[in-house]
Amino acid sequence: MPETKAIVTLLSANGAAAGNAASKDAQSFFNREGSLGWVESQDGPLVKAGSSYERLRDAGIVPGQFLAVAAPDWIFNGQQEFILVRFLQVTARRDGYSTNCELHCRVMGSCRINPVNGQLSYFAGLPGYSGLMLSPTCGCHVLPEPILRALLALSGEVGEAFELGHVRWGEHIGQHAYTAPVAMSVNEVVGKRTAMFGKTRLGKSNVVKLLMQGVLNATRESAHVGQLVFDVNGEYANDNPQDGNFSIASAYPERVQVYYLSTQPRGDGEFLRYNFYDIPDRALAIFSELLTPSVLEIPEVRNFLMIRFPALSALKTGRADDSAAAFRKLCLYWTLLQEAGFEPGEAVCAAVAARGLVNVGFTQGLRMAAWQAIRSKVPPPIPTSFTEMTEEIRVLSAFALKYENDPNLRVGRTELFDEEDRVIQELLCQTNGVGPYFLRECLQFHSANASDFLHDSLRALDTGKTVIIDLGAANERIVRYFSRIISTAVFQQQEHKFITNTLGGRFVQIYFEEAHMIFPVEAAGKNTTDIYARFAKEGAKFGIGIVYSTQSPTSVSYSLLTQTENFFIGHLSSDIDVDALASVQSLFGAVKDDILQFRLPGYMRVLSYSRRFVLPIQAKRFDPRERR
């Protein structure tokens, strides 16, 4: 194992003097009188130490606890050193009236205490002096409280820290039996890939809230990190009784923007909606994503979705595509939307009012023939409002389909309505039994007052806000759609900043719940240009970090697992799941039994970017009162 190093300050609150005291404490503690027993054998990373029932009973150690193997004379370059081990189990045998015990431990690395500045250094792997474990003065010791706290404190990454919880060696240990806090640097999360695995109702979402809160608190002044949260279950956008009737959104109202898909927006929240009238050039591509597969198989629908409409902005310019034919096509599209029940917005009504149907090829002869044939009356004045326009389009469409050879439908040798226009007209008039009502599946995603949520979300992220996309009650297809389009927009913006050298130390942290829907196993290696594959491989370069959570590590892409720096592991019930973790991070192999056996809400095994050993913690509850 390559050697890694992490630095933490030992009792930093009291400065170097405390460091000297802690160093002296370590030297005095690692003596024969204070040991649990003497090291008897070593087999690679496995160590055995002899002890007695009385010593173990008085020490109160439990499997999983961190211990130290050291001797008082292990002073190298003026620094006290010791080997960090994890207590695995104890074996015992009765010998007359006494009980002889053996402690079985596994080496996790080595540590060094600097007596000058009170710093504790951690090195992964077996040290070069590990053979000294068999020296007569070498014993196994409970870690002194100051050293344990230093070990559990920040390691490696400089930056503001937030508390995750407290060390907890096992499920059977009372939650407050050990009070040594466990902290994490914001810099270990931002721009990194973090995984949350564990069965449902065991605290994954609570830990996610702690990460979000830690980033919000740490960046309250710099605002250099924006957070994007895909809230599949509505846990972060909506108040929860277990969080004191608060949520991330309500705890930080001035720094969180929420978009709601199905529930009524609260506070300054907005609906996650499109105004399909305003985006004719993009609407059909969106319909193709939102309509159900059975509807997409209808030939008339497929033909409609192949049409390409001009942008609404083209009507306000002098470009060539701002023509009578283009405006006629848009009027047909708008009429189809209204017939399906979509409410028009101010922009499209203003566009119609400003232009009306003047100079779009509807001659007075055509209008007279159409209105008399379809409505048996003379035509009204040329339309100048949206409602008048849609009525005119209905009449002329019905006429064009019923009297397709009428000479009024030609301008010279050119047909007034082309093949694409005819496709829309047939839907309007339900010629083939298929009307505009298939679009009603998308009605829930429309609002006449919708804002450009993509643009607004990117702007909010760029100013260090947290954007929550509440997708509660949405099906998997809808979750995939909104996740992909927003993620793609974020990636493109960050990539552009990287190319133009304007990142400026700004990051975006993205949170994915139900990650098996976003990073499925079957997608691994099939499309390396997929946006999520690029997140895993290139995200860090562009200042993008991701936090993804799901129940099983085998349900997500293996390539993503191999790129992940931080792991939070709750209870897993399958050997296959733990073996999958151990295949990408061998350290999980040593705690396999714990992961399979211990099932307690908030009990996590944490392997972080710079702390290169698995640490069992009891995560604290998210507390909105800790906002800064």
C-alpha cells in the first residue's frame, strides 16, 4: 500500500504547550504498567497480544475499537511513534483459577507525535520498524483521549470543518459512551465524489443534510460553492417533524432556491415548469422526453414530433426565417396547444397582437371561402388577438383538409400549407382519430407564467446558492429527464469556465438520491460521452463534485465506484454488496462483518478522502439551529 500522510493538530486549542503535554502523556502512557498485554506474534498486518480477563474487563474495550501498539522507547528523530491497530476479537482459555486471553488486532497504519508543535501524523501501511513489535517492551494500549481526539479530527485537507458525529465502536455501545467528536473538512467534500450506501431508514438522508449544512455554513461569506439537489422524496425542500419542522430550504431561506414539480411552492419557491408557447424551437424535443412510450409509438405523434419550429425570438428580428410561412406554422402550433388545454402566456399573446395575421397568405378570398364552407357565415375582421387567431386557424385548417384542391389554397404554383402544416391540421381536426389531447400528459409541466428555470438555476449556483429540485412523486422517467437536462447545463457552464480560465475557484456540488436511476450498472462503459460518465471522470477538473446515495453499491456503475473518494456506509445485508465495496476499497474487507451485522440508524462506517482508514461513527442529527 502506498504511504499516505495526514496531519492533524493535537489539542490545538491549547497550542504547543498542550502538544508537549500530550507527547509526554503518550510517552508515559505507552509503558509496561499501562498496557493491555504484550505482543506475542505478528503475521503481516495481523497482531496477537497476550492479556488477562481482569485487564480487559477494567479497560472495557470492544471489537472494532482502535488501539495502539507501542513501547516507551519508540522515539525516532525525537518523536514518539506507535502503530495504530483495530481490535478484532479476543480468544480465551481457562488455566486453573485464571483466564488467559489473546487480543487479535489488525494493523491500520502508524502514527507519530511531534513534541514541538503537538501535531500527530498518520501513515498508511506497515512501518519499516514493525519488526520491533516483538521487542520485550512492546505492548498493546488503549489510546489516550487526547491522541484519540487528534486522530479523529481533521486530516490532510485544510479548510473549515463541520462535525459529523462521534466515534462509536459498535452497535451495542451506548451512543454517549464515547464522546470523541468526528469532524470533516468542507474541502474533503467539495469537488469530490461521495457515496452513501445503506438500507432505507438508517440515516443516509440525515448525513446528506449534514454535508449540505456544512457547505452552507462554511461558504456563508465566500459563496464560492453552489449546491444542486435532486430531491426525489421531498426530504430537503419540505419541512420534517423529525427536524423540528424545518428543512434545508426553510433553515436557509435566503440562500436556498426551490423548484417544485408537483406540490404547491412554499415561500419564494417556484414551480418547475416550461411555458411551451415561448419555446417552440425546443418544445417538441421536450415532449419527446416527457410523453409515455405508448404515445410516442403513434404514427401521427411521431410525425408531429419531427417538425422543427422557429424560435419565438425570430419573429422580432429581420432574419430570413421570420417569414409568413414561419409565423403560420407557429400559429398552428399555438392553436394545437390551446386545443389541448395549455394556457397561453403574455409573450405569445403580445406577439400575436403586434402582428396579427396580416401578410401571412390568408387572402380575403380564402377567408371568405373557408368561413362560408365551415361556419356558414362571412369572415370576421382579420384577427388581432390570440383567441381570434386560434379560431381563424381552426376554420382554415378544417377547410384545407376538406377542400384541399381549392385554388385559394395556392399562391401561384405553391401550396399555402406544406406537409408539416398538414400534420398539425390533421391533429387539430382529428382526421385520423388522433387529436391534440395526447399532449395533455405534458400539461403538468406547463405554466403560462413559467420562468426560465435552467437559466435562473445556473445563475443561483454561480452566486453560491443551493438549488433544490423537488421531484417528489415523479416517476423514474421524469426524474431521469430533469436530472439530465439540469446536470448537462451545469456541466457545460463549468466546462466553459474551465476552457476560458474563469473558474476562479468556484465549485458546484450536486446531490443525487436514488442513484441507481442516474448511474445504472448497465450504463457502465457503454457511453463514455454520457453526462454522468463525464461527471465521474472529469467533474473534479471542472469544479464539480457529486454526492450520490442508494441502498446497494452493486446497483450503480462500477466505474463511478472506482472514482469515488468518500464513502459513508450504513447497514448492508448482502455479502455481494460488501465485496463490491472491498473490491474498490480494500479497507472495507476488514469491517465486513460489522457492516452486515450492525443495523442502527445513523451508525456509519466512514472512509474519507484524507483519513485513510474506516472510521465507525454515530452521525448526529441534522439541527437547523446550527445555521450560520
